[in-house]
Amino acid sequence: MKRTVDPYNDLTVIDDRAPRTNQAFIGSLALVAYLADWPWLVGILALQLAVGLTLGRRFCLPCLLYFEFLQPRIGEGRIEDSRPPRFANMIGVAFLGASTLAFIVGLSTVGWILALIVSALALLAASTGLCVGCEAYLWIARVRGLTVDRHPA
Amino acid sequence: MDRVGIVVGVLVVVAIGWMLYKRSRVAVAAGIDRVNPADFGFEPGAEGRTALLFSSPYCRACAHWREALEQSGVALLTVDVSVRGDLANRYKIRSTPLVLAVALHNGVVLAHYTDEPKPEEVEHMVSLLSPAL
């Protein structure tokens, strides 16, 4: 299979199936964590997202699963701007991080509510392509764009 | 058992979200039944028909629509929604590509398509927009 973009160097764009793999990974494992009562798994998911965001796609397990195993078999998907899914991942880190903190201080109900919100939104994004974090990014970008239009320098 | 029930609840919420999203996308596309040609730089009284393509950077399907319509020789106006956020807001464009066939004298949308262009969709657009009509 010939790639039109290099997943590890062309960082301004991303094959849109990669974020969906990541969302399926995070969403399903957060549900498993809840079912098995494994709060530590929520912490690992938060850490995994944070590592992927800071160190790059080579350190993100679902990205490696997609780019090294799935993409060579199913082909490249639609190439999109990578900023909206990156912003969505930041929101995911914030929620899963807050969830982990809640477990540490003994507020396990709060921890599970936050983790299940992430799970629901991630599974919705993986199954439909409706990524709420990405939509939030686009909305903010649009509002900022409009502000510039209204007040030209 | 409680946990299983809550997990089922989460999955039901995801399924409901999926249905609402699909319905909203159809509603948005079907909702644009008319545009104001002046919004896109056409003079009042303009005649003929044009394809109006709402696109965005890195949207490969948009490039495919553009290529297909340019090759067919029909009139085409491309609007980059990342540059024209005002138009994207006015017409509630939530995703690209969105391609419309527009009659310029009254702004009526004759057809609309989203996602990757299929040969029959391109053919339909071209048949609506060809000067012979």
C-alpha cells in the first residue's frame, strides 16, 4: 500500500481512521475498567493519551496498531487536519486525568462518572465519526475566525 | 449486575447519539433548499446554474469533487469554509464536502451531495448544470 502522507512526519494531517481507532481503544477499555472495577486502567488510559500527545504518534499504542497493522491492510482513509482530533485528545486527557485524581482522593463515583463520559463520547466518535471534542475545536476556530472578520486589523 | 446495567445504559446513550447525529446531518443537508446568490458574489439577475462546493483544507473528497466538476466543464464556485466562516455559519455547514447545484436567478438548490463523489452523483450534477439545460 502506498501512503500519501507519512503518519510520523506529516503531523499537520492525519488519516481519519487513526483517531477512530484511538477512540475505539479508549472508549472500550474505559468500559472494561468500569466493568472490572479497575480504576488503575483509567490512569493508564490517561497516561497513554498524554504520552501520545507529548512524545508523538510513535508512542501512542492505538496509533501504532492502526499505522503498522490496520492501515497496511485496509488502506489509507481520508486525510484530515490533525488539530481537531488532537484537541479532542487533550479534552480526553483532562477528563481521564481528573477521573484518576478522583480515584486517588477516594471519590470513586466521581471518577467513574468522568471515565464513563469519556467512554460514551469516544465510542460515539468511533462508531459515527461525530467527535464532540473536534466539533468544539471547530466551533472555537469558527468563532475566532468570525471575530477576526468583524474586527480587521 | 449494577455495573452491567450502567454499561448497557452507556451503550444505549451512544446508540441514541448515533441516531440523532444521522438525522441531524440529513436535516442540515436537506435544509439548504435555497441560497442567496449575492452571498457568493453573483450580481442580481444573474442567469444560469452553478455548482457551489463548500470545502476545507485537507478535505480529499472536496478535491475529488472539484476535479470531477472542473473536468466536466460546468460552472463551479468553491467556498473554503475555513476562510469564509461567516458563510459556513449562515448556511450551517457542519461538514465538508457539501456540493450544491444552484439556479442563479432565484438561488434554488436543485441537488446536493456530501462525502466522496460517486460517478452517478457527478453525472447528475453535470446534467443539472450543463448549459444545454
